Amino acid sequence: MIDPTTSGISSASGVPAEAVVPPVRRPAAAALRALIALAALTGITIALVTGSNPLRVLSYFTIQSNLLVAVVLGLSARRAWRGHRPLPPWVTGGTLLFIATTGLVYHLVLANGPGGFSMTGDAGSMAGWHSYSNQLLHTVTPVGVTLDWLLLTRPGGLRPRHAALWLLYPVAYLAFALTRGALMPPAFPARYPYPFLDVDAHGYPGVLGNALTFGAAFYALALLTTTLDRVRPEPRGPENRISSQAAGPLK
């Protein structure tokens, strides 16, 4: 049996769903999401232009997670503008989790001098355009995506299994970072993208210990995200209406 909610066809008459329930455009949501995507793209562009090596810049989790934000929020803006169905919750929830991890790790670990993993000790590297890029990539986009998820997305679509699914990316990133570092000459600058992944400084046992610690924190944050999704309130407003009571089998 064809599901009318996914096929766009009314089971009662074979009429497209849009003819029964007109699509609801969400210009405010589209505008916010477009701005968030633009912030991510601007931060990435500045980092690429001011960086010494584009491939090195693209190797950072920060850049990759912001690229994901640009794509997902850009698509979400387009769908909201046209009144189309939103992206699957596991996609938007995963995007939130990855960019929130970027923001939290930066502010709590990488920008924390006493923690031992600081990357902000060089004042020159945090001035001018570098400072603008850091603020966009580590603060503006995480806050923007969080607000979008809390205020403009429907709750209840996430499950605990999604937390395990989202773990695949950080595991793959760890394998990438360690393999990349092993293949590069010892004198190569930023051979390992983050201090807690530096095998030269901590050895493989130390790096794996760091990875387990960060991985456990990531999984806990993922489970917290799925839990919050079940208890957070439903956003109000006509833009969240999927169908009317008169729409028959459409739900």
C-alpha cells in the first residue's frame, strides 16, 4: 500500500496531496536557515583564503561540520521557502550534534589554556580575519543551528538508535586523522589536526585514551539530544501545520 504521506497522493481520490492541503511556506524559517548557512560558508571561505594550505584547512572537524551545516541548512531553507516536507529528523539532529560538538570542544577544550590542549595561545592567529572566522565557525553556527532545532523543527522524530548511528562519523574522522598523520613526514606542520590527537606528543595509547573520553562525551550528548527531542515542546504557529482535520487520510 502506498503511504499518502510520502507519496503525495490522496488514497481516497488519487489527487495530489497539494490539491487537498496547500503547501505551507515558511519564509521566516527559510530566512533564518539561509543566514546560518551563509555564516558557515563565510567562515569556511575566510579559513580557506587565509590558510596556508586548503587541504589542511579541510582536514579539520570544524570545517567539515560547518560544511554539513551549510548543505543541510541550505536545503532546509529551500524546503521551508517552497513549503516542502522538512529533511528527516536524523539528518537535522545529526547536524545539530556535530556542530554543537564543534562549539563545545572549541570553547571548553581548545580555547582553554589550562586544559593542556589549547590551540589559541598564539595571539596573532586569533586576530583580524582569523578571529572573524573562528567566531562564525565555533559560536555563530552552533548557536544558530541550536535555535533552529529548538524553535523551528518538530519534536519526536529521534530515537536512541540514532545516537549510535551518529557515532560513525567521529570514528571515521579519528581513523582519517591518525592515518593522515602517520603518512605525513614528522616535520610537517599540523601533522595531527588537534592536540589531543597528536601521536608524537601522547603516543597511540594516550591518543586512544583521549579518543575514548571524547567519544563517551559525544555519545552522552547524542543520547541527551534524542531525549530532549522527546520532551521538548511543539513549536507553535501555522508553519508547523502538516494537514487539517478535513484532509481525510492525510496525517
